[in-house]
Amino acid sequence: KRRLKKVKSIELRGGILYTDCDCYRRNGLQYDCSRTLC
């Protein structure tokens, strides 16, 4: 059996699955991170 490790935040945005609590900034103008449970 394969077990998935538990992560704090799993979000699907724009077809991209984010499975960690890092903020990915596209243009450098965003100062806050809107990730849930991070």
C-alpha cells in the first residue's frame, strides 16, 4: 500500500496542484500569501 504524507495545505489553482505551504509569487508585487492552513 502506498500512503500519502499529510501536508498542511493542498490547493488546486489554475490547474496547478500546490501541496506545500510555500507562496509562489508571479510578479513580485504580492506581499501576502493567501494559502489556507499555513
